[in-house]
Amino acid sequence: MNYGYFDDKNKEYVITRPDTPSPWMNYLGNGKFSGMISNNAGGLVFDSDPGSHRITKYNHSGVPMDRPGHYLYLRDMESGEYWSASWQPVMRDMQEYECRHGMGYTTIKGKYADISSRVTYFIPDGKNYEVWKAAVRNDSDRPRTLRTFSYMEFSFYDAMTDMLQEWSRYFSDCYWKDGSIIYDPSNELSDYERQYTFMTSSLPAVGYECQRRAFLGDYRDESNPIGVERGSLTSTDVNADYVCGSICCEITLGPGEEKEFIYAIGDAPSVGAVSALANEATDLATAERDLAAVRAKWDRILARQQVSTPCPEMNTMLNVWHPYECRMTFNWSRFISYYERGVTRGFGFRDSMQDVLGAMYACPEECKERIKLLLGIQLSAGDARCVYFPSTGRAEGGGRSDDHLWSIFSVCTYIRETGDSAFLDEMVPFEDGGEATVREHLMRGLRFTREHVGDHGIPLFLGTDWNDSLSWISRKKRKAESTFVFFQAAHAAYELGLLFDALGETENKAWADEYYAWCRSVFAQLWDGGWFLRAFDDDGFKVGTDEDRENKIFLNPQSWAVLSRLPSQEQGEKAFDNVMKYLMCEFGICSHGPATSYRDFSKRAYFGLKSGVKENGGVFFHANTWAVIAETLLRRGDEAFEIYHASLPPVRNDKADQCLIEPYVYASAMLGKTHERFGAGSNSWLTGTASWMYLAATQYILGIRPDYNGVVVDPCTPSDWNGFDVRREVRGTMLEIHVGKAPNKDARVSRLVVDGQYIDGNVIPYSALAGKASVKVEAQY
């Protein structure tokens, strides 16, 4: 079933039915004061860190789902009827409903009892408040008097404390002061710096409520709050209880008349600072300017890369939603979403090191700082802590075999994008003491991997590699070996070799070449005849071999083998022929197969998940991204695009009841073809799929990628394409590139016409861009 459509002109996804099969979310804010909001206004608000500076509550797995939220209630004072402007939570049979998720804002329109409403939610850049810019219109032929009620449930700022114990309610006050409700929590229960939450309105208040029980009533919920049903609030301050922010205002409308007003929620460093912030947040003219600024900012960001291809779904994603998702993933890693509660994940080393890849073209300096921050939790031995918490600077975990290698790809991508090779010489501390250059951090990571190998000379699995669900193969003896990490290390050494060669660092290039030669020397044993092995388990048995009845072939070692450039063309093609034969399905490639639904080490069954769930035979989209890149390296453009197109979110717009999740962003995974709910998605928005698939599409299928000496134009597109166009800003110059139809599937770009000048090969040298605002490029085969 279809629940909405794409409005590419306005850069919005328009939801036309409120009863989506799961909450379809949007993110507000820019990585500091932020929030998330659903198509029914469910969601929460937080300041910079959702664990240590939570502002409002959200029940991630509650029933009814998607509550509480950013709610605006309307009540007709003549009839006593009331409803919510966002359908939920009251869920009246609306005359009209529409939600428009845009870039940094969400607008929800509704109509009930001949009263039309429109609420735009957004967070102005650099401000510590969320604005609800509302308008209500009387579509009837008689005057109407309405009362409006805001509602958000305040959270104690330490979210874990709020979730696990009720004590926090005893250490707080909530009261009315100078036209705002102020939530004033004590700092006795947490070491985090507290903030003061406020709810305010541009309209004169006729009442307010601070106590949740007084607003909702006993044995009621957000769908039938007693305060709205009664039409008045008690205007009572509260101490030592569960708290909320509800302000009641009254408006009178003549026939056809519309009035605009604002509610806002924010936080301040002191009670005295609230009044000025509240006045600013509720000024309509300021709100108009701030909303326009949010839109203009995203127009500028998206303009840095635009494409026109024969595939409309690809255009929609690459021009609007994909870079937007990349930025939200950069902002929040896997920290806070509809699926993640914002208290335990922080910035994962492996996650955030990959997330910078998709944001690099848009904000390279921010990506550089994120890389440095994460390198700061690398250990002096070369491995790394697993997670960093931004509010405290605390790092936790460690013992993974893959974490420390991801930084090589991030740093190389940054230098390719910017030319800032001096970054390699910047000093960055180690988490356990001492410091070293960025270059040394990268090399220590590779050394650590080589120093920790098993009986086959393959890197040890250690606590886990990228596939955490496979960690059981290493829990008994810690002797399991990971071919994924082996190929990852080989690819990393290959990348460092290219970097050192471009910079003329002869000794370091020789070191990288020797490392790569070591990889080649132990590589042959990993070929199973039709594909590459996934691992050796604690007892030395092969994992992912045709000799076994189940769990025979895994996707990741095939992809990363090709990325490493170690296999022959014949091996790569054979491996991917089998991937397409055994693992490909309607929505992409399953992680491996045949997947088991039991754990029995003697039968090489190591997964505790049911067959088809996540990394156990599910469609794990993050892994699909590397398959797309691998197919382009094999010059199999049709197969690369088949995988890419199957995973495109807009392709499933008409399959929402099966897929459940938003059709405008990537998800982490879907249930695989062996599961009875095949196609059901989960963990949308914050996923490594975003960054890697953006690179796969723009830099490998379309083939436009910055390199150390110039911009490479090396597309690998479907054989039936007639060409495409790309606008891509690189180092301050806008490239306008036209690529025509390839004469055959093996054809490579052999000549470029840059502003009328012919250049042999497929690289635009940076000297051809120097001092130019834009250049026109035609690629010729």
C-alpha cells in the first residue's frame, strides 16, 4: 500500500495517510540542540547529547506506539469536541491530513470539524529551542472559539536515570514564571551539567499545567487527556512528581479567518536566561527568517552534488534524501532514533569512522575533527575503544578486530577530497597515554592486526569483527580468525600505498607494499573453489565453505576480497556469480546462506538469531554497499546497478505494509527471504548503509571521485543507460560533467574535454580547476 509520495521540487516526502505501518520519522536540528519527529508528531527533543541532556520523553517500544510527542490539541469551546492537529494522539477521523517531512523541518496539516490547522516544527540553526509555527483557519460559515493546548512530557536530563528509576521526579520543580513553564531539575542525582527546560507560547495563556497526572487524568493517556476534555487547566505548579508542559490559549476566528501563533520548547543555562530565549522563540517574524535560513542552508548543501540519470529513484535519493540521511547519521552515529534510546551507543569508533565518508563532500572540516576525535580513543598498541560519549569525553569497550582499520579509509577519503595532506602530521593523543601523528595512528592500526594472527596466519577474530552476531565462533578459545578483517587490512594497506606514493613518501610506500605482499602470501588458502571463506573458528574449522550443508556462502568476504584487489578477475566474477545465485533477493543481497535457526557449533551454526534476521541471513544493507562497489571494480555495471536499485528506498514506496519503514531513507536491515515476514525493515536512518551507499552510487556507479592528483571520471553504469550528468563541487570548483552512452560494457572513459581543452585519460587534474568557479566536462569513450 502507498502512504505518500516524493515532492522533489520542494525536497519533501509527503505522507497522505497518518496510519503508517511504523512511525515515519524526521530529524530536526544540526547535531547540537536537536530532536526527532514522526508523521504524527511523536518524538523527543534533546540538547547535544540525548543521554546526558534529554529534554522530553519518548517511549521507544510502548503501546500505543509513537508516544509521547510534540502535541498540539484543539478544542471547540461551543461543542466541546477536541482533536489533535497531528492525528495522534486523539486519532479522530480527520477530514484532511498531510505530513511533509522536509530538510530540517516537518509540517503537519489537518482538518477536523471545519477547522484547518498547519504546524511546522523546526529548530533554528544555533538556537536552543524547537519552534512549533502554527496556523489555524476557520473553514466554517460561523464564528468559532477554540482553545489550543500544547503538550510535551519533560524528562530528567540524565536519560538513564529517568528511565531506570523514579527518584528523579522527587528532585525537581516545575512552575510558571514570566509567561513560560520552567522545568527545574536538581543536579543531585547526576554529574552531568543540568539545563532548565521551558515551554512557552506567543499567545496569552488562559491556563497551564505542570503535572502530568493533572493534565492526563487517572487511567487516561494522551488520547483523552482530562485537561483538554474539560477545556481548562489547573494552573498549578508542582514539586516531586512527573512533569509536563502544557499551555492553554484561546483564539476566536471569524468565517474564513486564519491566525498564526507559536509554541516553543527549549532549554537555558539558568532560570534568568529563559525569558529572553522565550521572547525570541515566539516572535513570528524571527521564526519566518529562521525557517527560511534552515531551508536555504540545505539548498546550499544539496547543491554541492546533483545528478541527472535515467533512474528517477536514484535521482530522488542522490539529490535530496541520501545526503540528508548521511548528515543525520554523521550527527548521531547510532545514538538516538526510533530504535535506539540514546543512552548506551554514543559515537561508535567503527560506526562514526564510516559515517564521515558520506558527509565528506559537504563538510570536510567537520569530518576532519570527527576523525581526530575518534583517533583520540585509539590505544597506543594500535587497537581502539569501541564507543565515545560526546558529553563526557568518556570512551568504553575495545577488543574488536576491525575498529582501528576503518580510520584509514576515512583519512584517505578526507585527503582526496581536500588535498590537506598536512593532516597526516597533526598530533593526536592515544586514549591510554602518549600521542602520535595521524599517520602513525593509521600505521599502528595495521601493525596491530598483523601482530594478532592465528594458526592460518589470518587476523584473529578477537572479541568480534564487523559482524557482532558471529562473535560466538571466537568465544571459547579466542583462536578464531576473520577473513573479513584480513581483506579489510589488505585493502587498507593498498589504500595507504596509494596515499604514500602520491605524497612521495618512499619509505612508507615500501612499508605498505611489504604489508600488502604479506597479505598476498597467505591469501590463497581463503579460496574455497567458488567463493572466499568467512573465517576459521576456534577449532580451526572453515566457516563459509561449500563443504558444509548450511551457512555455506557469506557476502562480506566476497566484497572485501575484491576491494582488496587480491583475487584474480576470474575469482572475483565466480564469487559474485554465486552471490547473485544464492543470496540475491527482491530487496538486495542476504548476508549469507543457507542461514540456520539454531546454534550448534558441530554443524557450523553460530547464530542465535532466527534465519533471515539481521546478520543471520537478513538483507543487511550495509553489506550490500560493498557488494555494489565490488561489482563496479569487476566492471559489471548491470549487476552493480541491480543490487543498488533493489536496495533503493523509493523502490519500495508501494510496499510499505510489507517493508514497514520509511521509503525515503535507508535502513540497517530487512528480514531475509527465509523469514516468514520477508521484507520487514528495521533500524532506519542511522546506519552505515547511508555513507557507503552514497559513495557506491556517486563515486563508483557514476564514477566521479576526487583522487590525490585530480578528479577521476570512471563510470560503471548499466548497459542500457544513454548517459548521465553530474554537478559536483570539488575544492571550491563546480564541475558540470556530462557522460554519454558507453559503446559497450567494457568501455572506459579515455578522454575528457574540460572547458574545450582535450585531456587524455579519465582524470581531471586539479591544475585545470585552479582559480575557476566552474568548469564544463565532457567524458568521451
